[in-house]
Amino acid sequence: MLDQNKMTQLEQFSLFDGLNELGRLAVANVASYAYIDRGTRVTNLATNFPVLTLVVKGELKVVEITSSGREQPIYFLRAGDVEGEEAVLTQTIVDNMLVATTDSIVLKIARDDLMVLLDVYPQLSRQLSISMAQKLIRLSKQRTWLLAENVEDRLWNYLLDIAQQLGKNNFTLPISKKDLAAYLGTVPETLSRRFAKLERDGRLKRGARGQITLYL
């Protein structure tokens, strides 16, 4: 029996914009839930089979393992985000790893099931291509500001990017300071000092539980 919640949850994904109710029903029928506890590491290398991952709730980080064995965050996934577009379309196993930073719920669609959906619903193929293009644009922008020489500029640009995504200047820091430090290529102590300086300069205000207000 189909979980009606699944149909509702699919509405948060722009990937399925343009699909009628029958199309969403077809997606829901092949999508399976996965509950991922905080700290759990997920990789397709174990199954050697690519899947499309839809984040329903929670947050995960996409990491690569550096030559020294350290986990380097590449980007973060939140509710409504999709991961694995390129892998399922090219049938390529990517060695990046998903790490749940909070207890998370995802929907997974196997590549074979996705290929059938793409044949039946060509508009889904278009949306999948748009999703990939948007992710590439976002990653290109992130790489640009991550090349900034000083940590303060990297941090400020990251915060501006979050504000732009959310459409507001007041938000809760979406990731832990430890993860943010690793993402920005620094250490938590340095990150804390940069936050303090930005606050002293009147560019932001910090509140309880990671609340941030930017003054632009």
C-alpha cells in the first residue's frame, strides 16, 4: 500500500515540477525510504549501483577522502535537495561519501527504475538536467569564493550564500562550526575568531543556538 505521505513529500522537490498526479504516483511507487542516523556514512561503492537520493528531512554532507585520509566536505544537502543525478545518468559509481550530520530521512530511486520513468515522462529528464546544471553553477560559485586568501572573506561569502538561498538575512547556521571550519579550510578556533571579528565590525550578530543576523 502506498504511503500517502510520500506523495506529499515529493512536492518539495523541484525535480518533479511539471509531473501530473499520475507521474508523481509512479515516482512514489519506486521510491523507497532510508532512515539515516546522525554520523552514519553512506556510499554506493558497497552496492556498486548508483541511486538517486532525495533528502526528505535532515542534513547530509557530501565528502571526499583526501590523500591523507581526511574527510573534506564538498557541499551540504538539506530537505528538497537531490544527489546522484550524474551517477544515475552515466551509470558511474562516484567515490564521494554521504555523511548524515543530523538524523535524516531520504528517498532512494534505483537507476533502472529511474530510466523507466525518464522514458515515460520526458519532462522528468529535462528537470533532471536542470537540477544538474543548477548544482554545477552553485558549486562553481562556491569554488570561486573558497579560493579567497583569508578565512574572513570565505566565511562572509558563505554566510551571504546561505542568506541568498533562504531569501533572508536572519537564519540558523545550517551546519556545525566543526563542519563549517573543515569546509572553509580552517580550524574551529580560527573560525570562532573570524566570527567574533565580523561581529565587532558590525557585519553580523550572533544569537543562541547558531542564530545569525547579517547586516548588509
